[in-house]
Amino acid sequence: MAGAFGFPDFMRRGVAITVNVGTATASMPAEYLYDPQPGLRARFTPSGGTVTLTADFGASVPLGLFVLVNTTLSGAETTRFYLNDSDPTFTTGNLLNTVRFPTGVNRTRGAVVCLIPADITARYMRVQITDISASVLDIGSLMAMTTLRLEGGMAFGAMEGRIGAGIADINTFTRAEFRVPGIARPRYVDFSLPSLRSGEYGGTVRDLLGDIDTASDLAWVPDVDLTQDELHQRVIVGGVMQPGADIGIARDRPQRGSLRVRMVERV
């Protein structure tokens, strides 16, 4: 029942991306995959129903959570993730070769989430998407993160929902009401972690908070034992530190700490 954070996202460090199979659209290049705005999509034309991408992080990094967000995947495709520490062709020495099926539902905008049992240190990552029936494939962001898996980090009082982005105006003379729907309704999650252990509030979680700012995006996995479909639906990527706000750990019991988190999905 313990949760996990994903941070940092090594894709945000301007990695080298190669399109091995398929073609990137010049006006929507592969580099958009690591732009912090998922709404700024990269577009690919599949070859034989397949798009394959390789990322070179420049050095070996620990990776345990991979997320595709804001995609046009329909749910019929297959997404495979590979990791390798020495061979960028992925011919030999693969450290990871695992398949995830995208949900393709509108609620999560075609999100694909891959959480592996433990982080693997690797320099190269490959994402292969097959069985694409559409003429083009759009991907808003590709994220590759280290995981911080909490020892006793079950989320209490968790609220998961949406933030209304529309507006409503009222004519003060006629009292007529005009409602305009928002372009996006970002998800949010609000929860408490009341049982952080001493090594977390005095170490790993404290260090995590010390490394983030208002521009930082984290991933939150509410339960590392969720089914694959629930991971697609409930893992959220967004900011936890709002401008002018603060976030900190309360050490309210001997050898225990607590943390209140509110995360808003990045759209």
C-alpha cells in the first residue's frame, strides 16, 4: 500500500533523442518530448505501424518510472520499454524489456505508465510503439524518472479529482449567466503522508523537497501495487510547490514525520 514519488525526470536534461523507426514532423520535433509543457506535442509518422525512439542520457542514471502523457494512442497499440547501459543499438545486454498497453481513454489523455519493481541504472532508453493504425502519432511528454519508494508511505485522506478551468460570468443588469467550458480540466490529488520514517523525513524525502521548486514536476504513484490499468489512470505528473506557497515536513512524533501534498497535473 506504500506510494512512490518519481523525481528527477532525466528527460528534462535535454537528452539526445534518435528516431529509429518512423519520422518526426519538422514543425513538431522529437525534442518536444522533453519540453515541460505536455500540450506541446511531438508528432511522428509511423513506419509499418511502428515508432521507435532512443534516448541517450549521456551517463548512467537510475530509472524506475516511465510515463507517456497527452498522447493520441487509442488503446490498441503496444508500448515496449528497453534499458541498456552500454549498447545504444539494444542488440545485447538489455537490462529491461517490458511491455505496457496504453489505456487510450480520454480521462488520462492516452497516458502510458511503466513502473518497474526496482530502479535500474542505465545510459540508454528505448521506447517502441507498435500496432499503430493512425497515420500519425502525437506524444506530449516522455518522462524517465528515478523513484523514491516510501517505506510506510500510505496516503491518508487522499482526494483525487479535477479542477474546473472554465469561467462563468453574470450580466449584472439581466442576471443572465454565461458559462464557458475550459480547454482542459487538470487532475489534482491532495493527500497526507503521516508515517514518514526517520530515514525519510531526515533524508530521502527531505532531500527531495530540497531539490524542487515551482518549475519542478514530480510523479506520484499512490500505490506501487496498483494494477496496470489503475497505474495508467491514477499516476499523476505535476507540480507540488505553488508560487508563494511552502511545503515542508512536520516532525510531530518520535521517529515519525508527516507531509501534506497537493499536486496539480501539468497540462
